[in-house]
Amino acid sequence: MATLKPRDLITANLHLVSLPDVVLRINEMVEDPNSNAAEIGSLIAEDPALTARLLRVVNSSLFGFPSQIDTISMAITILGTRQLRDLVMATAVVDQFHDLTNEVVDMETFWCHSVTTAVAARTLSAYLKVRNTERFFVTGLLHDIGKLVMYVSHPDASKQVIELTGEKTLDTSQLEQSVFGFSHADVGAELLRAWKLPDSLIEPTMYHHRPIRATHYKNETAIVHVADVIANNLHAPISADDDNPADKVALLTLGLGQDFIGKLHEMVYEQLDDSLQVIFYDSKNSKAA
């Protein structure tokens, strides 16, 4: 394979990896101190499908609010603009990528793993009383997004990596490095940079398999790493080498013992069916309709 860089895969597949304009505009408005919640709510409300999806999510067991939230303005009042922006990002990414072919890997398996990681990351961050738990949901959802870019751009090489994981002792990231010259984590981080997302999402994506390498966002990276392990325990892992225990350094960083993992399994499992329905299956069914 000719020498490639992660950025090359992004550039060559802009038609697939570009987010909808409304998502980019919402992100810009949230970061703009001159924009207000009413303006952001009005922009979201202009997209009926997005509005309906967001209201389904905020009324799901992920949040467990005691009363129904039936307007975007109410959702913003309760959640805040940044948390709602993060949910917009989550639903948009699944919509954007869920139609990809199953040529390399089963897309339902991929998204079930990603949503489970997202739920686990949000649940763990809430348990640890970290602010803005929705950013962890988004990071968990996106942690493997680089794999999709690799599957689309180089399906044969991606198949080779998947096949080799069952034959060699090297893990997926090492095999990707030998075949591509970089890993799915590198591609994922590059994609998030192209989307102008904050470093607090990029670094955990880059180092979710190697949390010890995180420098600025150690806790965030450790949370996503542990969430990934939980997801692999609750569902058959995408790659044969993924079924590994949580990194001891990551557990130490978060002040968690190995015995907590079992408790976290139960907490995540309680929310999983509803979360998969509103994040993945609703999107799949609406596209099929």
C-alpha cells in the first residue's frame, strides 16, 4: 500500500464523512458567545426529523426525567445548549454512517458496540459526578469511527486486518499500523479534528486503547477506555482481540476497583435496549420507510 496519512482517508471520502450543514451550524452557534439558546432552539426546530429524534432521546431511559419533554426549548432549558449540541452530534453521526455496506463488518454489530460504549461512558461519568455527561456519550459513540472510514476507503486491507486478528497475537491497532501505517484511532481523531470538535473528544478517541498515553484528558480517556471494555463484555467484540480486561492504570486514574466493572455492567444493561432503539434502530427504520 502506498504511503498514506489518516488525513488522506478523510479527504478522499468527504462525501461520506461530512456532517450535515445544520449540525455544523449548531456547533458554531454553541461556541459563539453572541448566539443564544432561543436562536439555537429555532435552528433545530427547522428540522422536524432532527427535532423528533432529539425528543425521543431526551425522553428515553438515558435521562429518566419524571415528566415528558415535548419541545426543544424545554430540552435546552433542562439540558443546556452544549449537552443538546452533543446529542445532535450523536444522532447525526449515526444517520450519516448507518447506511454503509456490510461488506467488511456487520454495521448493526458495529453500532450496537458503539452505542453500548456511549451508554457505558455516560453512566460511568455520571457515577463519578463528572460535569456534562453527554460529551462522554458522544465520545463513546465515536471512539471507533475511524474504523468506518478505513472500511469504506480500503475494504480489502480492512478485511485483511480483521482476518489477521484471529491468527496473530498482535492486537487490531498494531495490525492496522502494519497494514495502513496508522490505526483506526488515528483516523478517528483526524476526523474529529476535521469536524472542529474539541480536544476533550479528540484525545480520548486517539488513545482509547492506550489510555496511559493521554496527556491533557486522562480522566476522559480512562472513562472511554473502561466503557469500551464494558461494551465488549456485554456484546461479542467486533475484533477477536478486543475482549481484554480494563487497563489497570485507567482504573487507578478513576479510583475504581476491578470489582466495580460487574456493577457497571448492570447499570448499563438497564438502559441499553431503550438507548439502542432511539439512537440506532429508529434511524435505521426511518431510512427504510
